[in-house]
Amino acid sequence: MFLFVLLAILLLVLFWQYILAGLGLWVLVLITRAVINWTLADQRNYRREPVHTRPSARPVQARPATRAVQARPVQARPAAQLKPMPSRELPVPAYLPRWTASRRLDAGREHAQWQMKFDNAAQ
């Protein structure tokens, strides 16, 4: 217990300036709030309006009565189609995919083979 008392005294000695500054700030805030309440918020004709957070509810308008129309059943969702569909469109037969590194290598090799055949056929 004696250690706690010494620790409290040590803290008071070390931080007395901050403690006084905090108390002074607290008193200043109290005085400022009192001045504001005495001057600005004490007007007799000041009426606060409520904050409208959402629009006021409107009554539901009924459909105007017209000539007798036969009621049609309401379809909630379209009927399910049972025909199978592919997950994506199939490519066109003459489709050429994008050039990649492996396709460039294959094309270069094919061209070299064709050039060799052409040169050998010319001799």
C-alpha cells in the first residue's frame, strides 16, 4: 500500500503541469458552454424544426374503376425452358486464336521446314 501512495505522489510531482492544464481546460469548456446557453440558445422565439429523415408516407392509390375487364392471372416468372444450352458459344471453324509464344515458335519452325523443303525441291 505504501508503494502505491509513493507512486501516486511521484505521478503528481512529475505531471503537475499537465494536471493543471487539464483542469483549466475543463473549467474553460464549462464556462464556454454556460455562455452559449445564456446567449444563443436562450431565445424565446427560436423553434427547432424536426429533422425529416425520410419522406412522409403517402396513401396507396387504388386503380381507377374502368369498364369490366376480365382479370388475367399474374405470372411471377417465365416458364422454364428445358432445351440444353452450351455454356459458351462454339468458335467458328476458321477461327485463329491469339498469337502466343508457343504458337510463334511453332510457326517459325513450320516456316523453316517449308523453306528447307522449297530449297531442296529447287535443286
